[in-house]
Amino acid sequence: MSNTTAPAPGSSGSSDDQGLGAAASQLSTAPQEDAPGPPSMGVIGWARWFWRQLTSMRVALLLLFLLSLGAIPGSLIPQSGTDDTKVADFMRRHDFLGPLYEKLGLFHVYSSVWFSAIYILLFVSLIGCIVPRTWQFVGQLRSRPPGAPRRLTRLPAYTTWRTEAEPEQVREAALVLLRKRRFRALPHSPKDAGGIPIAGDSVAAEKGYLREVGNLAFHIALIVMLTAFAWGQLYKSEGNKLILEGDGFSNTLTQYDDFKSGTLFDTDDLDPFSFNLKDFKGTYEESGPNRGTPRTYEADVDYRVGAYGKAQKRTVKVNEPLVIGDSKVYLTAHGYAPVITVRDGKGDIVFDQPVALLPLDSNVTSSGAIKVMDGYRNAKGVQEQLGIQAFFLPTYVPGNEIASQFPALENPVLNLAPYHGDLGVNAGLPQSVYQLDKTHMKAFKDAKGQQVRENLKPGETMQLPNGAGSITYKGTQEWANFQITRQPAAGWALGGAIVAIVGLAGSLFIQRRRVWVRAVKGPDGVTVVEMGGLGRSESAKVPEELGEIAGTLYDQAPGAPDADSETPDPTVVPAEGAEK
Amino acid sequence: MSALATATDLVHTTTLAAATNENLANISNTLIYSAMAVYTLAFFTYIAEWIFGSRSKVSRTAAALTAKPAGAAGAKAPEVTVKNAGGTAVLERPKVVVRAAAGARDVPDGPGAHGGDVQGDLYGRIAVSLTVVAFLVEFAGVLARALSVQRAPWGNMYEFNLTFSTTAVGVYLVFLALKKDIRWLGLPLVTTVLLDLGLAVTVLYTASDQLVPALHSYWLYIHVSTAILCGAVFYVGAVATILYLFKDSYENKLASGGEPGSFATSVMERLPASASLDKFSYRVNAAVFPLWTFTIIAGAIWAGDAWGRYWGWDPKETWAFITWVAYATYLHARATAGWKGRRAAYIALIAFACFLFNYYGVNIFVSGKHSYAGV
Ligand code: HEM
């Protein structure tokens, strides 16, 4: 497309346009832009043409653009991976759009066929681009900087003067000087052929190869990052476990409260470890307007790696997970678990354990359910199930019955409402441990027919009516919820990211540039020194640097008194002598 | 259940709404309003600079373009220009001759808003001084705000806006201190800063509140502060890009024999050449791109620590990624034949629009894990 329109003024053409030819060649390893003409030969011709297109800068540009465009819908339309309820809600409300989006994969954009196609094409293009560029660069490192163009005056930066010094001396001094400035500098002559250096009329020097190294490193690092990310997605796992103080967890599938994993995950991938929650500590702002704001959340754990590992102590905090192998154990929530003892009609203990309650707000007002599945017999000796609705305020302030006033256990009150009957747990349907299904349960009623409901302080007991037993609130334990995630190859992703940044900085901040110095005897026997500089892109640094080098060289080969002018007319000067 | 829900809301509002230090918060508000007043003064002074500058009738661009008609390149001996301004080193004796690339217009940079007019220049200098004062006052306002909430000043959009505009002005002043010729940026910058602050104090104002525990992490400080810095620098790049597009059209018109209006001539003649603007915006965008890459990675590390996954396509993350790819596309375009110049400039503007959307759009229109900030 670019070939049909003349280069617009202001949009500088590539340096080759300046007629610099070989001098500007291979100043980068960017692929050659060739005309987007149709291929001429059969299948192989087409394949080659297709490959050329795919690995061209133009198509890379298009694919990058498509990638950013393609990422947009996923940020505006609910995604099933992150928010299933919103997706369901959207489907319910939109009869037409819902199924359409579903078909287009818009509810899971980042794993959809079309999005994958874009980035896979981009990365094929990237690999198809990097491999030849790397070879080309290795070739450039092994060859020598191209010789001086015939007319140095055509270069973006140019300078010249006349000197009494001999040309050989000037060239030698230039060579030393450029090498000292860490240029790769070699003597060069137009007759130089086949890589055999012949002492010629000029010196060619190049610097800034690290730019290319940085650029290649950056693009390779992108591949590493993507591969690591894809690997992580396929093999990841994530699960939650609520643990009471004093209890433990060992990392097997059955121990999790809930568990999600990538498509290629295998239960054998779970890192073997276990840990016990010894103590959970939460401290809160005691006073001031921010009273109640959490200050610290800490869980002290003992963990073991492998079945027989030694127990090690660790403290897990909100932003500081416990890391074991590829697994990370995060502290994600905490709450209270009142210890409940239930006795049946005969006075036998049928239930005696802490029951974790679910926090409802930042002051840990909690609710939940105590389910006595078996062993309980009522006053008549008939087997029944008990369900007790629990509502808990860690800090009860008289007058406010519905919300705790502080997150810590300052004045805990447990409100209990017991029911009896059939919990419905045997129906096979999954049931929340925090809620009672009351369809087959009856509330206990007192003599007046009112539902029994009582506030208990630690140590207090409530009697069930008509000798149906009793419930004791013995005390309160704390629990912490842990999320255990495993995202393999995260280290590779991080390493790739670091290399990418460093490479990018090198690629953008280092200039690759060339300097030529030519010194020949003019017709009048006085040496004419010419210097030219060329950068990959026009940069103020190139003439600046050339000026510095010229200044130093000038000190070693001072200007000769000149008859006509200080600076000879550059259009006349070109070293024709070298042509002979 | 519903009674419980309302109670929950109540608890939330009471713990969050209260200011840690009412006094400092009030001082901060006063300082912000004062900064706005000084910015307004600076705004009028920049305008005065442009008005006085219009007295000088310069038309170097036309002269340069007609003296050397485009398209003659390669026909005869190369044209050689000696530039004394800018980065060209002038040695004691050997002079470095700088030649523009073939096909590029060789147009001298304009003298700046003051147009060489002495009085205009004076107003320009006063405007810069006022900008410095306003910057210091605003900076103090942001600092007071930070002290009043006892955390970094970017917990909500009001604070984001304050910090962002302070940083943008800071970047401009740093450029000036480095003797970069960018006083032409003053008027557009101060105009947008006033709009940004106006939006902040009217629509976005939030009484100071605390951060939720997940936000406590030094990665947050790194991530957000570099994000704001990147935004400020990208903004400077975007303004230069827009001016480049205008100036380039102007030069195109002149080169093709057109006659731009007198207002356009007066303004455009005083701006740097389109090539200089283009180069400036490229440098600015390219220089900050690695930092933007770092910002996203720092965010991913933080997300990994706080949420257990380093990348989860949360809307904010997604738009940071889109912005990143858009800027990468821009840098690529600069290296692709046929995409340099105006087309690349359009991509740069799209990229900046993505950044802005991430900043405002996502907070306002999209809900995600990042929306704790509270608009
Ligand atoms: C994943 C997608 C890609 C991203 C994010 C990306 C990003 C970038 C960035 C930010 C630069 C700027 C650095 C500089 O100017 O030196 C760059 C340069 C470059 N990229 Fe890519 N790139 C991608 C894919 C590709 C592909 C597929 C190709 C091959 C066709 C390619 C070839 C190049 C080349 C040759 C340069 C250097 C241009 C020059 O010499 O200035 N890139 N890339």
C-alpha cells in the first residue's frame, strides 16, 4: 500500500532513500518490506508468499492492532471465568444478544477461538521474524561495518577540514580514537573485497550493537512470557479451605472446601505439604473515627513439606503468602467459630464442636447454622435431627441487636434459634453449611407458642422446651480461610518480564550508528579529512558525537591554513582521488 | 435479612466516611482552590504571550518551503543546511553539517508562542513563574491530603486527579529545567489542568477515607506512582502529537501552494517544525514505554500477592494491556515503511485514549476488582 503513494513530505523515508546504499544497509535487522504483490508460482509459491506476509512488519502491526481491539469486549461484557452470576443475569435479560454473544465466545473472550487465533498468529509471526533476524544479526557481528559511501556529504552529519598531517597518520589516529570510544572500527577501502582488509583511504566504525541485542531479547522474552502464561493457565489449580485454630490441612483434593483447576491439571500436580493453624491474630484500630479498621491480620502456622518433613513455623499475612514449591497459601478471610455443646433429652452429649460462622460485615457480625445430623433423640426418645440458626455479634452493645460494633471479641453474644425435624441433608442435594433448609423442620415453641430464641454469653446454656435437651455456648474459637493456588511457570513469566524490560530499554535508548573517516591527499598535496555519521533514526546525538570525535581528531591533525575558505564547499570536495 | 443488609451498609459508611484529620483535609482543600486560582492567572498570562506574540509577522515556513521545493532531492548536488540551533554541535573549527533526510521537509522551528516579541516573551516568562507557584501550591495540597489520610494520595478518583495533574505539570517543569524548548506546551497544559481540577473538586470530590487492607503493599506504591508518572508523560506526548498533526497539515498546505488563514499562520508559525514535534512526541512516548511495561508488571506482582493470581483479565488489567499493545503498535508503526508520520501519530493518540479510558472510563462504567476506589 505504501508503494503506490509517494512518500509524504515530513514522513522521512528510510535512510536507503537517501541513496546511501550499502552504507545504511543492515543498520537494523528489521525485515525488508517487499511489495505486497501476488505470488507467481503454485502451492510452494503461495506458501512462501503467505509466510512472507505473516512475518512482515505490516502484518505484525495489523495483528497487534487486532489484539488490542479483541481484548476490549472482554472488559465490557461479563466473563464467565470471573463472574458467572453476571453472565447468567445477562443471558436472562437479553433474549437476542445473549445467545449471540454465547456463539461468538464473548462470555469467555480470552479463551475464545478467535482471540486465541490472533495471538497465536502474532506469535507465529514473531518467531518467524526473530529467527531470521537473529541469524542476520549474528552475520552482522561477524562481518565488518560497511565501507564509507563515496560521497560522505550525503550523510545526515558531516564535517571536513584540511590538514598538514599525512593521510595514513590521520586514519591511524582515527582508528585508535574510535576504538577508544568503543566503536568497532576497521580500516576500509573501496577496493576491499572478500573480507580481506587492504589499507585503504578510510576508516569505517560502528557502535550500538546492543540495541539489536536488546530488541531481540525483548521479542524473545515476549515468547517466554506467553508460553509461561499459557502453561500456568493450563496447569493451574485454586482451592479454598477454612481452618479452625488448632486444626490442620493437608494438600489433597478431598480436603478442599472448593476447588478449580486448569484443563491439563492432574491431582498428582498438587504439591505435597500440610500445615496447622496455630493461632489467628487480628488487631483493629481501637479508637478514633477509624475505630474497627483492621491493622493486622496474621495467621501463625506450622507447615511440613512432604509426608515426613520437619515442622516449620511461619506467619501468613494478607499480602504475604506462604510459598511451598509452586503453591502459595494466602490468608483470605477470617471469622469466629463458637464452640457448641448439644445434649439430648436424656442429657447425653450428642454434639460438641466449634461451628464456623460466616462474617457479614467489617465488624464480623456473623451468621450460620449448627446441624446435629445424628445421635439426637428428643424427649420421647425418637430420633430426630436438630438445626440451630446462629447469629453472632463479637461485640454486642446493648440497643443494637443486629450488628456488631467492633470486629474483636469484646462482648460476644450468640443468638440461637433451634429447629427440629429433617435437615434434608440426605436428599443428595448439595447444601450450604451456613444455611438451614427449613422445609422439613419445625421451630421449637415455648409454652405461649412463641418461637424459642435466646441470646447466650460464653458459658451460658439454653434449655430446649419440654425436656428436649440443651445447648451450651462454651466459648469462641477463630478460624481463617486459606486460598491455596498453584500457578506453575510464574517464575518464568517474571524472568521473561524482567528480560523484556531490560531489552526494551536497550532497544529504545541505545542508538546504533556508524562513523566514517576518510583522509586523502588533495590535488594540492594537502590532506583532506572528511567525516560522516549515520544513525538508524535521525538523532541529535549523531552530529553531537561526530562533533566530539572530529574535535579530538582535529587536535591531532590540526587544520592547515587554507587559501580560499575555512570549510571547503562540500559539493566539490568528494574524494575523487580515491577512485583512481 | 434486609434489615441486616442496611445495618451492614451503615457500619461501612460510619467507619469509612470519617476523616482522619479534618484539619489537614481542610487545609488541603484550601490549597487546591488556591492552586486553581494561580493556574487561572497563568492561563491568562499564557494567552497574553500568544496575543503579543502575534504582533510579529513571521513566515519562515513558507520561505523555507518555497526556497527548496520538495521533490528536487537527488536531482543535483545535495542541499546542505547548517543548523546552529538545537542539538547541533558547533565546534571550534570543524563544523558539523546536518542534512535532513531525503523527503523530509527542512523547515526551521518557530520561535515559540512569543513569536520573538519582547513583551510576549516577558508574559511567557511570567506565565512559567506562575505555573511554578501553582505547582508548588498544588503539591502542598496533595501532601496535606496525603497526611490527612495517612497514606499515599491515590485512594479514589479525586485524589488520582490531583496527583495526576500535579505530576503532569511537574513533568513539564522538568522539561523546562532541562532547557528543552517546550514552552509552547504551557497553554494547552494549564488548560487541561484546570479542567482536571475543576472536575476533581466538583464531581469527584470525596471526603478523605482509609484504604482497605488489600491495598497495603509497597508494590501498590510502586505500581500506582509509576502509572501516574507514565500517564503524565504520555499526556505530554499526546499534546505534542496533536500539535504535530496540525503543524504537518499546515506545512502540507503551504508546500502544495495553499494559503492558510491568518490565524492559523500566526499560531503555526510560532510552533516548532512538524518534524521536531514528531520527533519530540516519539522520544517522549518511547522513553516512557519501558516504564509503562514495568508498571504493568509491578501491578501483576501485586495482584499475585494480594489476589493469588498475577493476571486475571480484570477490566483495569485488560485496559492496561490494551494501552500497552497500542503503544507497542505505535512504536512498531514508526519502524514500518508507509506507517511513519501521520498514521503513526493517529495510533499514538488512540493509545493515549486507551490510557485515559483506563483511568476514567473503567472506574466509572465498568465494575471489577479495582473499583474499591469509589468514584
Ligand atoms: C507480540 C507482539 C509484539 C510486540 C508487543 C512488539 C513490540 C515491539 C516494540 C515495543 C518495539 C519497539 C522497540 C524499538 O523500537 O526498538 C518493537 C520493535 C520491533 N519489532 Fe516488535 N513486537 C511484537 C511483534 C513483532 C513481530 C511479529 C515482528 C516481526 C515482524 C516484530 C519486529 C520488530 C522489529 C523489527 C522491531 C525493531 C524496529 C526497529 O528497528 O526500530 N515485532 N517491537
